Amino acid sequence: MNNELYADGIGEITVTGTIVRIDLMSLSPTERDANNNPRPVFRQRIIMPVDAFANAVDLMQKALGGLVEAGAVRRVDDIAQVPPGDAVQQPALSANASPNFN
């Protein structure tokens, strides 16, 4: 059986010497912030050597490049560079947009 873990994002990345710790966060089904939005809560930590982290970042950058090329995601910088009144309508950025692609 394979264990799977869903995360809404990364809360923090800490580097201590040659070890990288990545804290995965998910939106809480019960805890709310002052605006009544689900609060991000810690779910699990990934711990790896710094060279494995560097390889993982390279792999994720390649995956992101493929997603951008396929049109599945847009970089915030790319959207900001479209002149106002351009014939191509750009969707508004959602309040729920991932900050990981800024």
C-alpha cells in the first residue's frame, strides 16, 4: 500500500548545516483566522540532505516549466506584462491563487 499525503503548500523551509526541512501545510477544516478563512496548519515535514533538495528544486522547476508551456498555470510576472486593453483577456488572480508560482 502506498501512503499519500495532500498538502495545500509549503509553510516553511529551514536549512541547518547540510539538512533541509520542508514543512507541509494544509488548510484546516475546523480552525479559522480572523477573516473566517481556513487557517493553514502543519501536516508533515520532509527532511533531506541539501544536495537532494537541490535536485528536487531542479526537478520541480522543470515540471513548472512544462505546466507553464502547456498553459496549465501562468506566472504572475507573465500576467503583469500584458498591456491593458490587449485583445487576450487575462483572468483575474484569485485570492486562493498559490503564492508558490510568484
